Amino acid sequence: MTDEKAAPVSGSILVVGGGISGLTTALEAAEVGYEVFLVEKNPYLGGRVAQLNQYFPKLCPPTCGLEINFKRIKDNPRIKVLTLAEVEKVEGGPGNYAVSVKLKPRYVNENCTCCGACADACQTEIASDYDFGMKKIKAAYLPFAMAFPARFVIAPEIVGTEDGQRAKQACPYDAVELEMQPKTLTLNVGAVVWATGWVPYDAKKMDNLGFGRHANIITNMMMERLAAPNGPTQGKIARPSDGKAPESVAFVQCAGSRDENYLPYCSYICCMASLKQATYLRSQYPEAKIYIFYIDLRAPGLRYERFYETIKKDPNVFFIKGKVAEVSEDPSTGNITVVAENAVTGEKIHQAVEMVVLATGMQPSAAVKKLPAAVKTSPDGFIMNDYAAGGMLGAGCAHKPADVVSSNQNATGMALKAIQTLVRR
Amino acid sequence: MAERILVEPDLKFIKDLGILGGDDLKKCYQCATCSVACPISPDNKPFPRKEMIASSWGLKDKVVKSADPWLCHNCGDCSTRCPRKAKPADVLAAIRAQAIVEYSRPRWLAEAVNDPKKLPILIAIPVALFLVVGSITGLLNFKPDLSGGIAHYKFFSTWLVDMHMVPAMLFAVTVLALGLKRFVGDIHQNALAEGKTDQQTIEVAGFVQAVIRVIPTILTHKKFSECTENKDRYIAHFLTFWSFVGLFIVTSVIFLVLYGSYLLPTGPLHGPWAQINPIKWLANISGIALIVGTGMMIKSRLNKPDQKSAYKDWFLIGIAFGLGLTGMLTELTRIAGWAPVTFAMYFLHLICIFFLIAYLPFTKLAHLAYRTAAMVYSEYAGRKFVK
């Protein structure tokens, strides 16, 4: 019986989305013996977590968690990873789906050793989506140092240009293949897990919060990139207008969340994210004044509550119960004045700060771009799971706003639900 | 140990606010967006966030006996920004309606004006008075001699008109004056208790100076024009306000000329006045402005699902619009020579006037007294509500 380690396989599982939830579902299913296709639209795995500087509440870099998962994928022959891939169509029913997946060309093959010669040769620069446009990168690039698959990407902008040729000629391993064409695959799978994640809610929609009008108003995800060692400032938190080290920062909680004009639900992570980002600032600027404007601070569970208690002890972190509803910029200094009513004292506060961080929430990707399948979603775009029917399931933040640990728990559960679909057949 | 406060919620107050249009009050989660969104809310103890929580807790005295709900001009910026759609603007409007009931006497009349079921009684009062008093005195003549042309006084004597309207006005002024006296005392106590003023007492000289400073703000509708939402309401209210001023001048001149002319050897000068008379111009322009202004109000209330329109709102707009409409129709049908129609219109017009005057202290129109008093008080108290 020693050769019967694998579970009885009666079909494959497709996991859509290679963020932390998708990775978890794929690994959990594959490690009990199921064949899994993991489809990711970016050229790399890791999703939003790969953009973070640190996890809360342990304040460790996300690479440590991702690295383990990448190793598990490498070691597992049952997982087939497809990057630059998007699901176009799903046909069939539980136990028997035919899924069309479109693969965009990477223009770099598996010969790539990440030597970087192509990037050195390339002259064109493009805005980095990974850094929310805060950094220009070469059009032949590695998404980030820890990227998996560890392989460069040639941006389609330079294909067919001299720059493309330069990159190709510079490569000592014949890894640049400018002739690559888009392909469409059909995968036959028994279950589909949608781990399509979230997008940061578009902060420009809150016209009273000044994002996009004033340079020194950024979002919490931009703050992650500013603080990250592999970010646009190599980890030094500097304000965008002049690169100055901010001496005062205001955090605007519920920027678009819990608001029927925007996202009616609580995005769950933003309070903890701002508390965490307060520690980023504190570690770099021991004297900086930090103002956190909130409606209610939500630090659920014992560990998060403790984290909040620790931050509260900092004499230069000020918590103000009152939502910021107005901002203005001093054009000569670039400083921002935020206005809120302190609901505890009943006084309106006009707080001038050097930088503002909008704690914008999560919007499920399915709300921005409809999923190409008959999946039931809530009015806000979250996938509503029908466990009795099985077949297609939402996992992680595609299902509800969640932190990493809850996403992983949920994603593990969805691996089991997907397996049940196959076994029940 | 911290001071102990026993909260005694007035549950009826909360319920009544709901009937008056504040039924989304409980959705409020106290984020205070409204206080910042409000273009005219002061920095010190801004509104309407504190009114939302006090109302939700049923603390009637804290809001009804405060000047702040009256500083609001109901522009609706707070309701637009409200993340919970709790409609603070409508809650403040409902608080004001409750304050009007609170400060006017007799109480039963105030409650009747706010109760749609009592409307037939309110209409029956002037109708019965006109018919009974008119028949007994013979001042109401259903078959007048119209040989000299149609003139409304031949049908409904000016004596009969003033026999009702003058006492009605004295009644309204008395009710309002008594109400204002209590109101100003209460809002001063509230301001002291909440730290909204440094003035310990109300000095007459200073108060009069505040009146003088506030009048231009009211005449130009300066506060109204600061609102970004509902800009059309500013124009509508401006037209309606000035049409009332115009009609008040017209009525006063006609009143003085009529009773003055009894001293003349030629006898009293009755209407209708000639169309070339400047007073007639003012009357016609004001009448049209009233119809247009109130018509805009009706239109905007019908088109705004965001804003609640309660009975109290329709009651006053209905009277004002009816007043303008019946007034203009009375004139037009007289010119057309349709005697029975024009007399009927005139009768309706007089009912509208009676409504407006006699019920004034109990309707939304009482805001002309309470809001003015609140604005003057806040000016006097040094409450900076001008940004």
C-alpha cells in the first residue's frame, strides 16, 4: 500500500488567482493528491500580499510566507502554474467544466536566469503597476526581486521596436522570444475556485478627500510600497511632492468604506493596516506626529486588540473620533489640512499635516470586472457560495473582505469544498 | 468618580421625529461627516452630529431648546455626504417642527396643524366663521349689485375681512411673542450649559445691535447662497420671501388708504385699483413671484427622492401656493367678468389668508420668528456660524 499515497483522483481543480488565497487553495488541494491548475493574470504570483511591506500584527515581511508557498509549488508536480493568464469562458457544470484560458505572451522563455542583461539594454521606461505608478521601470523587467516564477517579462510596448531587438540581442541565453503569440487553452476540470481577490477602491471617487488633486495625499497601499525596501524609495517613507521626510501624517480611516455612497461594507483590514503603518513611520521617524481619524477602530480578536493597545501607548499617535470629510492643500508648502469633528469633544479640528494616508478599502475584483462565469455575487461583487451546488466557489477576498490569516483559513476550506465536488460525482 | 448622568429618553419625541420626516435617524453611526460637510456649521460645537445622537437618545430638551437646529438652512449637504443615508437635514427639519409645537400655545391647535386628520376642522373654522358672521351681520352678499362693475367688497365686505384677519393677526403675534420669549430664554440656557457663549446675560442694547447685523443676512439670503446642494431652493425661497414682503406692503397700503378714505367727503376708496397704479404693479409682480417661487419648491420636493417631504412641508407650501394661485385667479376672473367664479376664488383666497395668518405660529412659517431669533441670538452670543 506504500504506493497508494495519493488520494483517489477523479478530476482536476482550477484555481483562478495566484494571490495568497489562490496559492493556499491550490497547495492544499494538490498536497492531498489532486491535480490543480493555478491561473494568474499577472506575470508573478503573490497578488496583493506581494505588494505589502509587512504583515500585521507580527510585522514580518510577506516574502517569508510567500517563499514557503513558492517552494511548496516547486516541489509539487500536481500544480500547473499559468501566469499572464485569464479565464475567458467557463462551460459545463459541477464535476465537468471546460474552461478557456487566454495566455498573454511573456516574450521570455524558461532559459531566463534573471541576469538582467535585457533590462540593461532596454531604454524604454514604463510606469510600474506594482508600485502604483510611483516608479518607472525598464520595459524589460523582473516584477520584483522575489518574483515567482523568477523570470523576466518584456512589456508588449517594446515588442516590434528597436528596444525589443536590443533586449533580445543582449540576452546571453536566448531567452527573449519576441515572436511569442497569445494562446488559448481549454482546461477540463471538475471544480473552479475563484480566488480573484480585490482591488484598492478608487480613491478618486471620494471627491472631498482630494486624492489625485493633491500630491501628498496617498492611499494605504501606496504607503506599503513607500515603506517596502523594494519600493520606489527603497523603503524610505518620503512624501511625493518633494521627497521630504514627513514630520506629521494623518490617516483617514473608512475612506470610502462603510459608506453607502461608495462601499457600504467595512473592509476589515484598514484599521489594522493604519496601525501597522504607524509603526512604519515610528521606526523611521521617532518624533513624527501621527493623527488617526476614525469612526470606530476595529481591531478584532485578542492579538489585534493588543497591537492597538501598544500603538495607543505612543504619546505622538493621536486618535481622533471623527471622519475626515474635507481636505485642502497649502499650495506653497504642499501641506494638507484635514477637517473633522472630534465627536468626543464636539470641536471641529483643522489639522495641518505634511502627508495624508487614505485608508481605502477593498473592492472585490469581480465588482470591477465581471467574472466570465455564472457565479452568484452580492450587490457589492462578493461571490456568494452555494455549498450544496458546489462546483464553483469563491475564496479569500473574492468572497469577503479579510486579512491574510482569515483568507488562508477560508482558502483551505474552499480546497476541501472543491474536492468534495469531485468526490461526490 | 465620573459624574453620573441618568439619561431619560423621551420615546414619543423619537417617534414624532419619525413622523415629521426624521425616520432614518437611527441609521446614524456618529462619524461626524455631516458637521464637516455643513457649509455653515461653526467650529465650536458644530451641528448636526450632536443633534443626531441627542435625538436618537430621545433627549428632547437638548435639541428643541437649542438655537442650533435653526441655524441650519436645510441645504442638504449633510444628507448628501451622509454615509448611512440617515438624512441629518431632515432630522433637523423635524426637530424644528417639534420646537414650533413646543413653543406655541394652545397646544391642541399646534398638534392639529401637524395632523392631516385635523385638516377638515382647520378648514371648517374660517368657512364657518365667514358664513355665520357674514350672514348675521349681512356683510356677505351672495347677490350683490354689480352695476358699477365687479368689485369683491360688494360680495365679501372689507369689514367682514378685517373683522377676521385683524384679530387673527393679533392672535398670531401674541402667540409668537410668548413663544419667542420662552425660546430665547431656553436657547440662552442651552448655550451656557454647552459652552457655546461667553455672554452670561442677554443685554437689550447688544441684542438690538445683533438684530441690525443679522437683518442684511436675512434679506439677501446670504446663508442660503452658501449651500452647494439644492441651489434652486435658494432662488425659490428668495422669490417667495420677497413676494411676501411685497404683498405685505401692498396690503398695508390698501388697508391704510381704505380706512383713511372713510374720513374723505367722497367716501371710502374701494378696490379694485387701476392696473397703472404702482401698488397694483407691486401686487401683480409679487403674486407672480409667489406662484413661481412656491411652484419651484413643489417641483424640487417632488424631484428629490433624497429629501423627505412630510405633511408639515406640504401644508405650508400648499397654503402659500394656494394663496398666490387664488389671488391671481381672483384678479383674472374679475377682469374676464365671470362674477360667480371670481367670488368663489376670492372666498378661497380669504381662506388661504386666514390659514396663513391665524395658523402661522403653528406651521413651518413660524420659522420666520424662531430662525430669526436663533440667528440674532447666535450673533449676539458670538457663535461664529459664518465661515
